Amino acid sequence: MNTIELEPSATLVKTEAIERPDSTLKRFAAFAESQKDKRLGWFMISLLAQAVIFLPVPAALMYYYDASISVLAITVLLFFANLVVGMAGSKINVLIALIAITTIVHIAMIVAYVL
């Protein structure tokens, strides 16, 4: 008598889990979680970067490169956004992401007017 084998010994498909590298978002979330206890330091970095590096940018762009007043409006808006996010007790990943967004926006404004 022939028997039907329900689970054959030879498999045609690999059943091993394929390891995929973590996405950038997952790595950022892991980094932000590791910085949770240093939130005040990140807030101070945000304020110092805004005050020392980014607030003089519109003055230089408007004086030397005839930039529009919108450069000043964007800079002031980002400054107050960083201030509100830092003082309102938002999550650390929001604060770090806003620092990165502010940096990218200001670099883009400098590149747009200088080049």
C-alpha cells in the first residue's frame, strides 16, 4: 500500500529568515531612544545652533546677496519652532529631527542664494 507524505523531506523554498538591514528611520529611532536621558543637552544644542549659526544667515544673505525677506521669515519660524518643541516637552526624536530639518533648510537657503 502506498502512503501519502504530507510533509516532504525535500523543500524547494528556503525557510530561513532573510536578514535585511535596518532602515534609516529605524536607526534614527534607535539613536533617539538612546539619547532620551540627554534631552536637555539636545535642547541647548538646538538653541545655541539657532542663535549662533542660523540667525545671522538671513542678515548675510539679505545684505550681500539681495535675498528676499522670506529668508528672515523662515529663519524666525524655525527658531520659534525649535524653542516651542524644546520647551513643550516633545519627544526627543521630534527635537533631533527638527534640528536636522533646520540645518538642511538653512544650508539649502545658503546654496540657493550664493550659487
